Amino acid sequence: MASTQHTPAHHVVAGSALKGFRVHNFAGEDLGKVDDLAMNLDTGRIAYVIISLGGFLGIGDKLYAVPWELFSV
């Protein structure tokens, strides 16, 4: 009988699925929404989350690159 190895589950989500998610600080205040992700090509990992703040219908909003390490899901 073949044995099965138990490996830890990996939680994976498409980057496009994160676009538009609201971002809040630890106090629960709304900081904006996820506009894009920036990857480190050397490691293949997410380096920054690009947050869109302000504006109206995508006009006049400001983009901020926030290090991935500062996020919790």
C-alpha cells in the first residue's frame, strides 16, 4: 500500500483577486484600497502593495507603495 505524506496546506490567492480590497489600519480606519501588487523578481515574492487613496472614480487618487511585511490578512 502506498503511503501518503502530509504536507502543510498553502494558502494561495490570485493577485487580481486582491485588487479593490479595502485596507484598514489596526484602529479600523479606512486607508484606501488595493490598486496593484509589486513583486520582487529575484525572490518571486510580493514586495509592495500599491494602495490607492482619495480621488473620485479613479481620478485624482494618490498611489502609495506599502511594504508587504506591514500587512496581515
